[in-house]
Amino acid sequence: MPRHNRREFLKRSAAAGFAAAAFTISGTKSSGKVLGANDTLRIAVVGIKGRGQAHLGAYLDMKDVQVAYLVDPDSRLFADSSDKVHKLAGNTPQCVQDLRKALEDKNLDAVSIATPNHSHSLLSIWACQAGKDVYVEKPCSHNVYEGRKLVEAARKYDRIVQHGTQSRSSLQWAKETAAARGGKYGKLLISYGIASKPRSSIGIKPFQAPPKELDFNLWLGPASEQAYSENYVHYNWHWFWEFGNGEIGNQGVHQMDIARWAMPDGAVPKSVVSLGGRFGYQDQGQTPNTQLTVIDFGGPKIVFEVRGLVKKGNSTNCFYTELGVIRDGKFFPKGKKEGETLDVDARVNHPGKPFENFIDCVRSRRRGDLNAEILEGHLSSLLCHIGNLSYRLGKDVPFSRENKAFGDDKAAYEYFDSMKEHLGKTNNLKLDGLDYHLGRSLVFDSKTEKFVGDGEADKLLTRPYRAPFVVPEAV
């Protein structure tokens, strides 16, 4: 897909008291002691379907790391994963549906969370309050508010918290982003990312009683009370606003994190606009399968795309500067087809091994050695959230009507034209008479992490939490 120029490249608080009372922070092995290389670390893997299996496999492959707990509201998953642990490691883990039971164990060192997005922050905060270190999958939050609360909890309880954006452990991305923000190859203009995976219709599945083995109340957690559908458990929750954040907050947060990594030091988002839609089919899903988001950092911009109507995915990043483009580990000067090997200094800890990086920091207590420390995770997840907020506050408009969504940003309109070509020519959709969702242009204050002059948008920075699954104001 990538070529040498932009156009071608396109072709809250009862639960606070409850949580504080439920856990004893002092006296755990992980309360601040530097652990030796031969001390066994005991881990609880939370959410053991799908991505949770990668967590499980990583820890089972490590010396002096024991998977002590398997945690999942769906007890149907316990037998196979428990057998796997016993076969590969020799111990039989305790299996519980409620993480709070595992957190009562003073000998538990850390939790590794691979649950649906809507419970990431709450479970991580509970773990921090209980004196446990945390590896939490991306995005670390379901909304901006709770992501910041997780950062506060990590700081308050002095926890090691690693975010599941594994590209932070990639030496290649470390070099490319260093080159983009360093200035040697020209001032950064556009940090581009795309999340492109085949996303077909999920159909429509009826609401019904949940399986008896599934504690659906625990699964819902902070989300509103509602009926069960098979389209929620175990994967398609991504495409419902109550639980997921769409593709921009699924695969997209990896590329969004890389895009932000390339920004000049100190750059913060100033404004955002996002547009798109769920095209090509009608199903139960709510989030866009095609989305274009532009985030202005007061000079350089992040341009981010979601494309789900593809046969083969291509999720990646590149960086446009005044002098050329950085991609695929090289710099391509304007007007030249041959790229130059990047000449930059960059390093990561445990290249390609984010779980090993996490465990190493749990032992050393050196938060600064984390490749994807939770503050970085929050700031990148935030960009996905504000993009979605712009989109959700928008309105349907016809493709046939010209709009000024991007002001005088000519480059952004090129991406919009490419999106239309992708839908019309590549996917044979008739754009005449077809609407897309044009998001609201929002101005963002990064100091307060709120919008400027838009109370309606500010309300969506958090959510109504269902007791007792409340992310408290004071963690």
C-alpha cells in the first residue's frame, strides 16, 4: 500500500468506599520490594478468551513466573486454560469469576488484564488499590475520565502499570518515530496511521437469557443494565458503544500510539474532527467500519483512518515531513524512489517482548524502564476517544453535498476523496444518495482534558457507572 507521497499512500461514590474496604494494600509481596531474579512472581490472568491466551502463553514461557489465577466471568473457559497451565507449568491455577476474590490474596503480585474495553480501567484501579502491578490491554480505558483515574491510581499506590500497545517494544517503530520528531529529516507535517482489517457483518442476534456458566452481571460491570446477546460475548462487543470503542479503539489504538509517539516533544492535541459510517451492510453493530479522523496538534497533525471493507488488512504508519516521508525503516526524500536507511539513535527494553519488559520492571520497581507506561497508554487512548466523540456528536450528510469539515486543510480533503474512492470504486457502493456521518469539530484543552465551550461533548468524557462498578473520583 505505501508509496512515496500522500496521495499515492492512500490509494463515580459508593464504589470508592467499597473498593478501598475490599483490599489490603500493605503486606503484599509487591508493595515496593525489589524482587530477585529467582523469586517466583504470581500472576492472575484476567479475561482468558482471545487476547488473554497470548497473555497466558507469554507468562507460561517465563522462568520464575507462575500463573496462579485464571479470572473470567465465563466459567466455560476454565477447564482448557487450567489444563494448559498444568501441562506447561505443573501447577493448577485457582479459577474465579470475580477478580476481587483473587485480589484478596496477599501473595498475588500482579494482574494481566485482557477483558473487554469497558472494564479495563476499573479492574486496573482495583488491582492498584490492592497493591498489585498491572499489565492492561489497549485501550487502557473506555473513556477519557477513567483513563486519567487509572494514571492517578498507578501513581498513588506506586504501581508498575504497562499498557498493551506492544509497538512501544518495537525497535523499528522506536527508530521511525525518533526520526519523525527529531527534525533531521525535516519538520513533521502529518503523522499518518491506518487500522485496516477485514470486518464483515456481525448480523443480528436476539436478546436472550445468558448461559448459566456466564456471570453476565460481572461481565457488564460498569456498563448499563441490559439484556444478553451472543453478539456481545466474546468478541463483537468491540462494535457496541457501551462496551467497545470501534476499530479506532481496537486495532487502531496501536497505530494511534505510534502516530502520537512521532509528535514533537510537548505537542498536545488542540482540535479534532472525525467522519465516516458503517457501510456495506446492515447489522447489529454501532461503530463505524470506515472512519477518517484529523487531530490538530497546533502545527503537525495526526491523520487516522479506519478501513474495514477490505479483503486483506494493512495496518501501519508513516510520517510526512517537509523533506519527504519516513516509512518502512527508511527516509524517502521528495522526488526520489530509493529510500535511505534511517540514521537515528533509539532503544527499547526487551525488544519485541512487552510482557518480559513488564515482569522485569515488576522485579526492579523501575517504572521508567517500562516501554509503554500507563501515562503513555492513557494519552494515546485519549486520542481514539476524542475522535469517537467528534463522530458520535455528528450528523448524517449526503456524500453529494460539499462541506467544510476540514476548513482549509487541503491534505485532509485528499484523504476524504480517497475514502470516497475506497467506498465507491473499490467496494462498488453508490455514493449518490448515500449519507455519511460528519462529526462535530471540537476544540480540546489538554491541561484539563476537557473540551472548550462544549458541555455536551464534556458529558461524554465519562459515563454513568453502574454500582458497585464505579470508577471513583478519588482513587
